[in-house]
Amino acid sequence: MRFGVEEEFFVVDPAGRDVVPRARAVVAHARKVLGSRIVGEDTELQVETRTRPCATAAELARQIGEGRSCLASAAAEHGLAIVASGTPVVGDAIPSPLPHGPRQEQGRASVRGLLHEYNLCAVHVHVEMPDRERAVLMSNHLRPHLPALIALTANSPYWAGRDTGYASWRTLLWSRWPVAGPPPHFRSAAHYARLIATLREAGALIDERTVYWDIRPSAHHPTLEIRAADIPMTAAESAAYAALVRALAVSLLPAVERGDPGPVLEPELMRLAYWRAARDGATGAGIDVRTGEVVPVTEVARRLLETARPGLEEHGDLDRVTGWLRRLGEIGDGARRQRSRRRGEAGRADLHAVVDHLIEETEKGAFA
């Protein structure tokens, strides 16, 4: 089962540390090396790199690192830098600097003020699927694990100069959109298609690209896209996270092949689990979406690892993922590490230290 990754980054001024709307210049420069593996994003503050489909986590990690290195070099040519954070730490990010065009104008007419705070960066993992029918069934089986994935990758505690008190503020901002957050339970691919048609008719979608659920079948590729995570701070974390997601899909595939429709969850428990994961990240406790039980995140991670173990062992990724989870327990998620750079200082200057750390870790691509 091949897989690939899309990573989104903010462009920042390394002197003022603010996010700046200069993404197009960085994309144009990096495209000389990366070609179609780099694109602009939905705002002028962001850029996105893509890997090609990969069979191994080692190859995926190499491509992720290559993309980050090339992007950082291209930004430096323009006196800029890139950072891997789910939300902008400092800078004039409201309203979002959006490009102009017919599609963008249609979006403005539809969702209106939601676009004012559209500055969010995530990592999207694409996992190869045999067909659309099995993709939507796989979505049902992956849904219960979304809060755990959010907690482990939380990396957006700040929003344009203030501490939100959350580990993944990006998750909360996304939840306001009409077609975002956890997807519904689908009975079949036909059920999915009917629901998308209804959402378009109601004006909640421009096209299938604006389906922002945290799991969605790709409109153009034979993949299922898992979109729940903040962009991880380092390349090593992105690769390990993607390996975990692929392993979950591999491990759950036998149930999908049997036609098992997957668990039907209480929407209120899923909403609660999302909120708790976004608030506390990889520290504290999470919610078992099947029972409502409050569970230490260490136990959440253990259960997730056991579910994914068959797939991890099949692809030789068990050491990579267990090493990542062990390091999270030692040094914390991205949100905790961002906050650790601010402690002991006062005023705006301490957020500058956060951005400096993000610039260094984004390019270096390894745990501190």
C-alpha cells in the first residue's frame, strides 16, 4: 500500500518573525528544483510541498526532508524563512491575504467571514486505496482514531500573537466550517456521492476540493486522504506520523475487505474527543469515543499503536513509530515545545524565540 504526504508551511520574515504574503516568490524559486512537488496554497502566506507516492517510510522521509530543505533555501534567496506551525505565531494574519479569481470569489460569497482566519497549516497523508467503495468504508474504520492523531500532532498553540490555551487551535478554527472535522459514517460510495451533491446544492461546497473533512476520498487520485493533523515541527515527525496512518489503514483493511461498515459513533462523543484532543494535545487525557471514558493520552497512544501494529510490522515501521511516540513522551508535542521557548521571558520578544526555534526545526527536520 503506497502512501504520500502534503505539507503546508507559513512564509515568515526572519527579522520581524511575522508571517508575510510572499508565498508566490518562494514557490516560483523552489519550483526550479521541486517542479510540481511545490504549489501555492489558499492564502498568500502559505506554501505546500508534496511527495511522490512511496512504498517505504524511508523513501517518504527522504522526500519530506528534500522538500523542506529546498523550500527553506528558496525562501532564504528572498530574505525569508518557512515555519512548520499549524497557526501563525505572530504577524498580521487577519484578514487572510487571499488570491483573486473566479473560484476565490465564489468562496468569499459562500463562507464569507470564515475566510478571514483561513491561515492554517496541516499535513495530509494519502493512502492508496483499491477503489472508492473501500475508501469510504476505510474512512468509517479510521474515524475513531482521529482524536488520537490530533492529540499526538498538536502544534498550534499560538494565534497571531496570543496564546490560545489550546494545543491545536487549528482544529478549533476548522471546526467552524460547514464541511470540516470528522466525516460522517458512510453506508457506501453512493451514499458519499449523494451527500456531496446535497452539500453542493446547499452552497456549502464549491466543488469536491472544498470537502474539508478530516478524511476524504481524493477527487483525482486512487487514495484516501487523512487531514486531521497539524503540520509537525520536524520532518522526522511527519514521516513517523505518516507511517502510523498508513499502518492503521493496512491493519484495518481486512475488516474493510469483509464489508464491515465500521463503528457508528455518537456525534457528541466525537465532538467532545476532538475538543479534548485539541485542548490538551499529547499531555493530559483524551476521550474514548466509543464509551466516553476519560483516558490518559499515554493509554490512548498505546491502544493506537496496538491497532496499527500489524501494519507497522508488515512494513518494518514499528521502530520508527515507537521511537517517535517515546520521544513525544520525553519532550512533548509541538505545542509544548513551542511554549517551552517562551517561558521565562516577557512581551513580544519571547514569541520571536518561538519563531526562531520553528525556523530551525522546520529546516533541520529532526528532534531537538
